[in-house]
Amino acid sequence: MENLLFSLNATVPIFALMVLGNFFKRIKIIDDKSASWMNKFVFTVALPVLVFEDLSTQDFAGIWDAKYVFFCFVVTILSILIITLLGKFVLKDIPKRGEFIQASYRSSAALLGIAFIHNIYGKASSGMGPLMILGSVPLYNIFAVIVLTLTAEKSDTSNKNSDRKKLIKKTMYGIATNPIIIGIVTGLLWSLLRLPLTGMLKTVVSDVGALATPLGLMSMGATFEFGKAIKDIKPALLAAFIKLFGLVLLFLPIAIHLGFEGEQIVAILVMLGSATTVSCFIMAKNMGHEGTLSSSVIILTTFGCSFSLTLWLFVLRSLSFI
């Protein structure tokens, strides 16, 4: 019951903010122009600052576990490759395929992971959450930029007249200049160089980063169209199943076989089976995609992970793996 209450406390407010954004749109407090501005601000400023804050305050050197980080790294790549292959069979619409791929693999690892682990282990936490973030989150963002760039309407690779060299160059430039990736790189360097984040700088960074989640969620709710979402319900349900159950069933037994346990298993569970991150929608909208399929998957997984994560924790605890 405690784990269920925690999961509900972590996810219901997120769902409520999306509903609130849609309500504000309906009573005309938020219009299309303001929702678009909110999306742009979160993508270019608030979210990168939040990622920087999360990573810059972690002591990666002191808790380093190469085997564990490598496992998270490899599993993330394999997940993306498997889902990309599946996407070619599931969706013929290339832009929607890009949204499907990103929403199926990309977890709320940074936002939900640390809180979830601390709730279970408290002060005894050994830092596996940040290592899981290091092994997965940079790849989440790098591949998201690649997938969304290659599947955007203007980058349809089925066009025989498209210049592949220009497309590759544009993709690499998009990766290098992506605000979220810049936030990750800056945060990692800040941590490794052991630079302080204190005083007024810490306050400003925290305040700006704190805007990311509420603004991102409300803007997503404001731009969510139920009519279009119903049309995409089949790929959305499949993506939600992959996110909450499929990847866990595929890779968690391997993690257990390799000897990972306790906090390591919990962090891997969050990486594989937590809700799709809100930044999926924000990135999709800012990179030439409609965003409806992304928001549908986010809503389904945000609601569903309250129960699926509790189920997985119950199973793991019953089998004495945590």
C-alpha cells in the first residue's frame, strides 16, 4: 500500500497538470500562441537547466561502477534498435513512426528515478540512480534528436531527391546544438570538475529548472486533441505496453542473471518501465512533429506506471531481489 501511495503521489499530480492545461485552454486562459511559447521556453531553457542541475550535483567519480553503467548503456541501445525495427512494421506514416519510437523507449529516468529510489532506500541510497542516468539519459536524448530529425516531414528519407549528405550534416548539427544535450554535457563536466553550485547561482538554477515540469505538462495538455488521439490509439497502446511491460520482461531477467540486486535492480526497473518522459512531447513539437501520439503515450504511461511499477516492485520483493 505504501508503494502504491508513493506511485500515485508521484504520477497523479503530473496527470492533473496535463488536465489543468487542457482546462485552461478550454476557458481561454491559454491559447495556441501561449502554449507554443511555453513549449519553446521549456525546450530551450527550463528543461536543459533542470537536466544540468540533476547531473551537476552528483558525485559520479565516487560511486563509479563500470559494469553497471555499461549494462544500462547497452540495454538502452538495444531497446532503441528493437523498437525502431518494430516501428517500421507498425507505422507507415514516417513522422508518427518517429514519435512512436521515441515514446516507446524514453523513460522519466531523471525525474522519477532518483525520487523512487530515495523513497525505498532513503539515506542508505548508494547512488545507483545517477549512474543509471549517466548510462541511459544521454543516449535517450541523442537518439531522440536523430530519430525525430530523420522522421520529420521535411526530412522524409523516402524522397529520392533528398540530399543525404545535407541530411546527415543537419542531423549532426541538430545533435550538437540540441539544448537538452548541451545541458547534459555541461552538467557532467560540472560534476567531474567538482565545481560548486551554491548561493545565488544554485537558487537561480533551481528556480528556472523548477519551471520545466509544470509548464511542459500544462502546454502539453493545452495542445492535446482528443479527436486525433483516438485515431492514434492503437500505436499509443502498443507503445505504452512496450514502455511499461515489454522492455522490463525482456531485459530485467538478464540484469538479475548478471548479479545486479537491490538498488541496482530498482534503478534498472525505473529505466526500463517508468512513464514516458514529458520531454518527448516537447522535443517532438519543437522538431517538426505533430506531437499528438507522443502526448497520448505520455498520458497512458503516466497513469499506468502507478500500477505497473507497484506490480513489478511487489514481484521483485516477493522473489527477494530487492
